[in-house]
Amino acid sequence: MVFGVQPTPTAVKLRRLFYMAHFIHSHIAHFYALASPDFVMGPDADPAERNILGVIGKVGLEVGGEVIKHRAYAQQIQAMLGGKATHPAWTLPGGVSKGLNEEERKEIEEMAKSCVEFAKFSLKLFEDVVLKNQGYVDLILSDGYKLVTNYMGLVNDKNQVDFYDGKVRVVDHEGKELFKYSPVEYVNYIAEHVEPYSYLKYPYIKERGWQGFVEGPGTPIYQAAPLGRLNAADSMATPLAQEAYEKYLETLGGKPVHHILATHWARLIELMQAAEQLLELAQDPEITSDDIINIPTGTPNEGVGILEAPRGTLTHHYKTDENGIVVKANLIVGTTNNNAPITMAIKKAAESVIKPGQEITQGVLNMVEMAFRAYDPCFSCATHAILGELPLKMYVYDSKGELYKVLSRD
Amino acid sequence: MLAEAKIRILGCGNIIAGDDGVGVEVLHELQKRTLPAGVELVEAGAPGLGMLDLMYGARKVIIVDAVADGGPAGRVIRWREAELPKKTSRAVSVHDISIRDALAFGRKSVPAMMPDEIVVIGITVERMEKWHMGLSPAVVEAVPAAVEAVMKEIERWVGQDRRD
């Protein structure tokens, strides 16, 4: 802790409540807008139809309405607490700047109940659209979308999935615990490899040393985000999410799950946990207490904070001067953890769908993109201009190493 | 609450990505003005699908955003929803959808909760480098014109309201 002060119990609960709303907002967007078109419309459907508009055309306009409504709920909860949903200036060292009154609590409780129902619906939709289609189940279980690595996720003291606090647990390719560390210990366990062609580093398990992009026993590569979290934990923290988790493991052959397309299912199980925890917190008698901050009195110095971002374990390490001005910072953000796995997953998917003599179509490009998309990577989103570029291209080389074709999503 | 404003102005962009932050800068200038009741200014970040959450329940919406079309820097463009270029069908990021798709999704799924009218005020950018704060001179010069363009829309809508 940079400021040497712990938030009050109510402040922790309010921060958790805010964060569950954030998780719900993010996970709904990924599943419905990005993942579901591949399954509802089909991986090789016309790109003009393989989008959220195609999805609602097929599963019903009312589903689109529910998507927008629940994302708006999540945004409203964040705005209620943080003043604004985007870039809220609400969390302070030792607590938060604003609490909840009873009227707001009741409003959140109603929205949370609705989110739980929507999470149930989403899991059912996954079952109906994906699991009841043997072709999709085979695709999920296929070798082209399987990557055998270690897994990382934050867990509570019962080794249950925790999005907000706890210890980072890393398990090996067979699901055995390798180590568990507190945020401040992260440098003892995780190191980052640098390649000259990218500004994004490749984190790996320090004690194993960088061995290149290799999977299997002994690899130092680990995966974070929903698949990593569900593999690294022993169980979910809420009853309905746990029920869904058991079905997930039973269907996919037990832990650890190495099938990267199963990440979409894992994401919905997490949506369930976030919604259940949002409701639990909204019904907690302590949530409306006005004891929301411990004023820091010490001199700021250094601290490490870790939580689970929707896209993976997020580590922030800051060192400050005596005025609290940051003089040194190191961040390992969600997507960065998955940098090596994403690279490897794309290669495997490409090798599985591009065959000699085969025509390279938009469908093939999408099958490769599906490996990338499973990680919900946070690339190319730092700018937002209308007509801006999204530089996602596939270069296909022939067996002689000569460029054969370039495909993009234009 | 997000659902209460009649007219909502969404200032989009990232202030640490050079000219990409021009939408937010326009919003900051609008904050210095006295605006009619029922007008809400929202710092929107870089939303795609999230655009819908921010306009849910509003009657009129103005989106102020950077435009990277290779045109002269500082040009202020006004688009009505139907006039949004097709090229915006490209996603803003790999984990989001385009503004055009988002609006079409909203119009189909929750027509009653979508604004009656959406106007986009775009400002053509010069450079959008990451980790750079501040706008290039031509874009700075365009901010007052973009503010006036937004004010004109607000006045038009408030005038309509009075006549209704």
C-alpha cells in the first residue's frame, strides 16, 4: 500500500460492488457483441452478417434489448457511485469519496436481481446454441484451439475465484498448484521477456526461465483471464456460478481446461458470479454505512495492487516521493499476461485451418481470429477516431516462404 | 442519473493520444458555458457498444469525436445518423464494435429507449500518437467552431421543444 492505510470494511464492499458492475458490463459486451456471432451465425458466415445485428436477427430483438438494458444498469451503478461511469474519480487511499444511501441501495438491488436472471439466460443461450450443436462442441475440443500451459488467477482464502482481492495462484498444466503469492511478492514469481519486434512484453514463470513459445510440461508460459481464473481456482465463490462451473468441467473433461474457445463459456460463468456477488453486496446491511474512509496519515512510499481485470490478472506497482508523486511504476496488465499464449494460439489455429492447396477465404481468416478473440485482447483501443484503422491483417505465405495472400477485415 | 437528461453530449476520445482527445476538449469548453436545463455533458472515453449505455433514455444526443479521414486537420464535420460514412463499420478495437453498428443495434433492439435524433460533430485530426497529451495547432483552432456547432444543435432542439 503506497499510503499505508487499509480501506474501511464498507469501502471495500462498495469498491467490490462497483467492480462487479464493471465486470458485468465488460463480459456482456464480449460475449454478445464479439463471441456470439461466431457461434450463432457460424464461423464462416458472411462477415456482413456475422455481427451483433445478425445475432439479434436470429435469436430475437428482445435479446438485444436485454443486452443493452443490463449494460446500462451496470453503467448506472458505476455512475451512481463513481460520479461517472468512465474514468470515475471515486476511489481514494483508505476508502472511497461517496457512500450509498438506502434509496440507491434498493435501486441497485433491483438491477442486480435482473442481472442474475440475465446471467442465467446467457448460460442457457450458450447451452442451446453452442453445446447442443455437436459441430461447435467438436470445434471447442479440437487440437487447433487447444493450448497446454500453466494458469493464473486471483483466489480468496478458500481458493475460490475472486475478482477483487486475495492471492495470485498459479497451477501447472495438470492443475497442480505451483505457487501462490501476495501482490508485493510478484517480482519473485513473474518475469517479462522482450522481443525486438514488439513493445508488448511476454510475462512468464520466473523460476522456469524463458524457453520461447513452447507449450506442454515444463513450459514457463501461463494463461490468465476467464480460462486461467477457472483453472487456477478450486471453485467459484457463489452457488449458481458453481453449478455452472461443475457442468463446464464435466462437459470439457475436467481440469485444467486447455481449450481456448471454452473461454467464452468460462466468461459467462464469471458473469454469473459477478451478478450474484453484486446482489449479495446490494443486500449487505453494512453497504449503506457512512464509515467509508480511513484518512491516511503516514508518508506515502511504495505499493503493489493486484486484481482481476476482465482480461486477466492486473498488477500495478508504484513507488512515490513523500508527496505521493509517482517516481517509478511497473504495470503488468490483463492482456499482457496472455501475450505469448495469444501468439501461440493464433499459430496453432492458422496451422489447423490453412492447408496446402486450400482456398484462403474470409471464413479461414475468421477461424484464425477466433483464437485471438477468445482472449478479448485489449489492443488497438487507445484511440477512437471515426474512420480510424483497425490494423488486423493476415499474411499467408506459401511453402517456399513467399507471400501468397493478404487478408484483412476491410 | 444517466437516464434523466433530455439532451446528452458525448465527448469521445483519449486525451493521452494526441488529437484523439479533441472530443473531450470540446466537452471541457462546453462545461464553461451556461447550458439550458436538461443538457448533460458526458465524458465518454472510447465507446463502441458502450455508446448505447450512454445514450439510453436520452431524447437527443450529440456525439463529438475525432475523425481520421486524411482530410485537412481541423475541419469540422456534421453528420446526421443516416449520413455516417459506411467506413465507420470498422470496429474501433478488437474488443468492441463500431459506432455505426452500435447505433443500428440500439435502433433495432431498444427503439423506445434510443434518442429521437443523433448528430455527430467530427473534427478531422492531424496526429493520434499514443502517450502524447495536447492537440496539434490546427485541431486546437477548430475547437471553438466545434463548440459552436454543438451549441447550434442544442439551440435548435431547445427551440423545437418550446414550439412543441
